[in-house]
Amino acid sequence: CASVSKGAFNTVVAVFLSTGLGREYALAFAERGASVVVNDLGADTKGGGRSSAAADKVVEEIRAKGGKAVANYDSVEDGEKLIQSVLDAFGKIVSNVGLYAGSTPQCFKRILSFFFVFTSDLIHRVHLRGSFLVTRAAWNHMKKQKFGRIIMTTSAAGIYGNFGQANYSAAKLGMLGLANTLAIEGLKYNIFCNTIAPVAGSRLTETVMPPDLVMSLKPEYVAPLVLWLCHEQCQENGGLFEVGAGWIGKLRWERTQGQTVRQKNKPMTPEAVRDQWDKICDFTDATKPASIQESLQSVVSVLSRVESEGEVNGNPTA
Amino acid sequence: CASVSKGAFNTVVAVFLSTGLGREYALAFAERGASVVVNDLGADTKGGGRSSAAADKVVEEIRAKGGKAVANYDSVEDGEKLIQSVLDAFGKIVSNVGLYAGSTPQCFKRILSFFFVFTSDLIHRVHLRGSFLVTRAAWNHMKKQKFGRIIMTTSAAGIYGNFGQANYSAAKLGMLGLANTLAIEGLKYNIFCNTIAPVAGSRLTETVMPPDLVMSLKPEYVAPLVLWLCHEQCQENGGLFEVGAGWIGKLRWERTQGQTVRQKNKPMTPEAVRDQWDKICDFTDATKPASIQESLQSVVSVLSRVESEGEVNGNPTA
Ligand SMILES: NC(=O)c1ccc[n+]([C@@H]2O[C@H](COP(=O)([O-])OP(=O)(O)OC[C@H]3O[C@@H](n4cnc5c(N)ncnc54)[C@H](O)[C@@H]3O)[C@@H](O)[C@H]2O)c1
Ligand SMILES: NC(=O)c1ccc[n+]([C@@H]2O[C@H](COP(=O)([O-])OP(=O)(O)OC[C@H]3O[C@@H](n4cnc5c(N)ncnc54)[C@H](O)[C@@H]3O)[C@@H](O)[C@H]2O)c1
């Protein structure tokens, strides 16, 4: 079983943030032999401001330890420019590029009304569109070299919802939707796309978590997952992981057997839906559809069942 | 057990599309006593063009059957204007508003490269931002009247990913993220938000499905679910449903027990992640976390476990 240790990443890794989690990723990749492009536009926690200090500091840290790193200060909204700078810096000397695409949040504070969050387009521009733009700019290069690893950073706020974070949860779950399709499109080019929902103490979470929790939930308990998912030996693709405190769990959809609520040659009614509601929502013997094909197939199978049986109780099999 | 039948919806329903699924919803609501605002800007399948014919036609159909309906031709991007027109038309005579927010797709065709889809902002503007804007405009009115029902229309393409639909799947899963948070924020005002992933033959799907399937997967096999979810007796909130052909199933997340991959006072490594990968991905005894609190709690519990046991094998309980 091969090692993920020093020298294993003879790759260029672009890390799209330099404080909190991003700093940790950059350091961990560099320690294992990756050439790192540290991108950060140096925004404050509200997404405003610009400074080269954040990225520079991490680059200095890496170089002081003998690692290879360059800084980049573009916004993730300038995807093309950003990826070009990765190529300019290391493009001629590398065999493959592991890309970490995890754009950044602007505002994680609890907000009393969701209207406030709604009015800000910044979250969508940076998280969702930023991830789009960076990935698109890198995609053709990854395709050509037949290798790529993309990590999208979603959030439990998107997966489960969170009070005051309507906008953030929409943008973050949108990134998962994007990842779901990229995983399918990239497969034959050895481009894998996985999604993580981290929990880590950072300047982002210090406003919503008790101080000792912020201290204990170290970003270095998240970085090893990102490194493994970016490794060429890792064959995981299209996965969703929650990670924090040194623990990692995987998520997937489960679906009820559900219920067919119409009969042959009769109109389907809301009353029938209401009357079968418990059945519709009963997770006994739930299935785990893993693709749109599986999903569609089970819906389509209902058609012939209703025609032949004329029954209300025909359930599709997944 | 009360009836959902004629007269049960003494409400105003705004239906945000008038062909395909939207037409079916409008007719079904009107038949059961709702006053319907049929909104449609009359776009072609690519999202271009404008015509009042689409909405007018459905309004005529409803009126011919003795129902109450008015047309509106604003884009869902003009959320405020649209909701104002709902209030202007029926605002003084209704006790509550059931809102159907399901903005529309621009392009469901298989596209060979995802870059093409990426370059179009239209999908995001209409689906994701359109749903935002309409919902925001309606929110305060729903809050005041202490009643609201919101249905977001996502897609299996977002839930599972689909080749050629990177942009669409991102926008559509973003709507689920939005719904997840709205369900939490609306709860105490009796505003419920559910999400459906329909499969129905329409001008959208006729390009990707065989003709007989398009004919068989009738939009009227979807509408009864929407009616029931909009009914004041329905207490479902924050749910996600796949629906088509007369069958309805419910989805939720399941999560592996996962694995703690670090030991007390030792650095966490990618090697440890790799070596525990099977455990991390093993869905035996999977949990079903239902909220961000449950999710966070299980991560936090790892901290004390590692400190006390110093073990690699402590799993969190959900
Ligand atoms: N920390 C957590 O518990 C947590 C939980 C869920 C998700 N996340 C996600 O993880 C990622 C990192 O979060 P963090 O906690 O390390 O935050 P952080 O605030 O410490 O780091 C964010 C960094 O992004 C940079 N940035 C902001 N806008 C940018 C832009 N347009 N272009 C380039 N860089 C930009 C900032 O300058 C900052 O250095 C985010 O995507 C966040 O949503 C974090
Ligand atoms: N049909 C399916 O199998 C299926 C599957 C998954 C999701 N959906 C979703 O269901 C919804 C309806 O789909 P359909 O199949 O009935 O499509 P359709 O093309 O028949 O109807 C879409 C309608 O939306 C209108 N529209 C477009 N842009 C608009 C705007 N900016 N403002 C207001 N109206 C606008 C169009 O004029 C058209 O009448 C969409 O959100 C779609 O993504 C449908």
C-alpha cells in the first residue's frame, strides 16, 4: 500500500484561501512535496477589503520550511486569470495538477432576518459563481493532462438548513449540485470531484461558537481529508463528507419506497396523496438511489405497473 | 378527516409558470376554489422571447370553467412587482396565500460540454435568484397573515448530478439549500417550505425522453402533491419529494457512523484517512441527522472522546 507521505504530491495545488482552512491545506500540501499557489484576495470577514498580506504570509511560512509556493491575489471571480497564474508559475515543470476549489464565505454570522442576507449578492458571486469560474478555467487543463481533483466546500448550513443563512445555504448547496454533475462529466478524464462540509474554528466561526470550541476544532483536523481526496491513488468521486475534530463521515440520499397514489384511468387527487402520506414518508426498507438513471427508472416502472395492475399499491423498485 | 376537495382552497395561489407543470397546478388549484394568479413571461424553451399568450390561455381555461384567475407577465426576477400584482388582484378578499414558487428552466437539453452551460447566467438568474426574489417579496405578507406554503422545484439533475447539466444542477440544488433554511425560518409563522423533484413530460423533457414517455408522464400526476403540500391541513415542512407517474417518494440524508482518524496529541495524517477509508464510507448502522445541531453535536462529541480515550476508534453518535 503506497504512501501518501513526503514527495507524494509532485503536483501543483492551487489553494483558494489563505486564512483558516486554506492556510492549513497549503501548509499540508507543501509539506508533502506539492508546489502550491496560494490564492487569497485578502478580504475581511464581510468580503470587503483587499490585501496581499494573507497570501504572502502563508507563502513565507512554506518557503521557510523549504517548500515551493507562490502567492496570487486575484478574486476567485477572476477564474481564468487565477488559473493562468498557476500555469505561469509551475506549468512547465509539473505532470499533474490537483486543484482545490473551495471558495470562501463572506458572512457566517447569525443574522436575525433572512432578508438581510438575501440582499447581498456577494455570497453567491464568491461561493457559487467563484467555484464555477475557477473550475471552468482549470477544466480543460485537467482534461488534457487526464488528471484532476476538485474539492468543493459546502456547509452543514446548506445540507440541513440554518436559521439566518438562507443565502449562504443556497449558495453552498448549489456547489454540491455543481459537484454532482462534475463528478459525472470528469470521470472518464480521471477528474474526480468530491465535496466536504467542514467544521473548524476560524475567524468565520469564532462569532458563532464558544471560544474553547473554536480552539479545539482545529483546521488541521480537516486538511488530511482534503489531501487524501486530492491524491492520485484516491478513487473516490462524487462523494459528500462531513469532517471535523478528526472525525469523517460520508453522506448519501436515502429514499422511501414511496407510494403510487393513482389508479388506472382515474384522475389522481390530493385526497389520495393525503391519505397515503404516512406510506409516502415511511423510511422502512428505504432505497439508496445513486444516479438520475436509477431515480428515473423507478418512476417509469410505475407506469407499466399501474397499467397492468390498475392498483394503488404498486411501489417502484429502485 | 377533512376534505381537500372543492372549496377547500379559499386562498390566492400564485403559480409561476403556465405551460407544462405550471398550467396543471393552476387548473387544479382553481378547480378547488383557489383564486389563481398565473404568472408567465411567455419565454421560449431557451428562456428568450416574451408573450402574454401562455398565461392568458390558462386564465381563459380557468374562467371558462367558472374559476377565478388573473394573468401576470412579469419575470420571476421582478419578485416585488409580481407579488404586488397578486395583492392588487385579490389582496383584500383573501384570508391566506398559498404560494407556489417554482421558477423555470431555460434549457434542459443534453449539452455536450458543460462550458456551454456555464456561460449562461440565465439559468441562475431565473431558477435560483428568481426563487429568492419571489419568495422574499411574499415572505412578509405570509408572516403577517401567519400562513404560507412555498414549494421549490428542484430536479433529479441536482440531487444526483446529470451529464451536461452542471449549471442547471447547481441552480436546482441551490434551491433546495434555500428551502432547507426557509423551512426553519418560517416554522413559527406557519410558513412551510417543501421541495419537489418532478418528472413530467413537457416541452422541456420532450427533447430528452422518448415521445411515448413524454405522453405518459403527465403533469397531472404531479399537481396533486403540490396541492396537498399547499393545503393548510398539511403539516409537512422541510421535506424533499420525488414525484412522477403517480408515485411519490421522500428523501433524506443518511450518514455513516464514520471514523475518528486521529489520536490524542498526535498530528492527523492523510495516511490515517486512507487507511480508515472503508470505515469512513461504511453505511452499516447509518444515522439520519436531521439538523445542523445534530450534525455539529456528533462532531463535537469526538473532541472529548479523543481526549479521554486517546483512541482512533471512537465514533460519534448522532
Ligand atoms: N470553518 C468552518 O467551520 C466552515 C464550515 C462550513 C464551511 N466552511 C467553508 O470553508 C471555506 C473556508 O472557510 P474558513 O473558515 O477557513 O474562512 P476564513 O474567513 O478563515 O477564510 C476565508 C478566506 O477567503 C478569502 N477570500 C474572500 N473572498 C475571496 C475572493 N473573492 N477570492 C479569493 N479569496 C477570497 C479571505 O481573504 C480569507 O482569507 C469557506 O468556503 C467556508 O464557507 C467553513
Ligand atoms: N418536467 C420535468 O420533468 C421537470 C423535471 C425536473 C424539474 N422540473 C422543473 O419544473 C419547473 C417547470 O418545468 P416544465 O417542465 O413545466 O417547463 P415548461 O417549459 O413547460 O414551463 C416553463 C414556463 O416558465 C416560463 N418562464 C420562463 N422564464 C420565466 C421567467 N423569468 N419568469 C416567469 N416565467 C418564466 C415559460 O414561459 C414557460 O411557460 C421548472 O422549474 C423545471 O426546472 C421539471
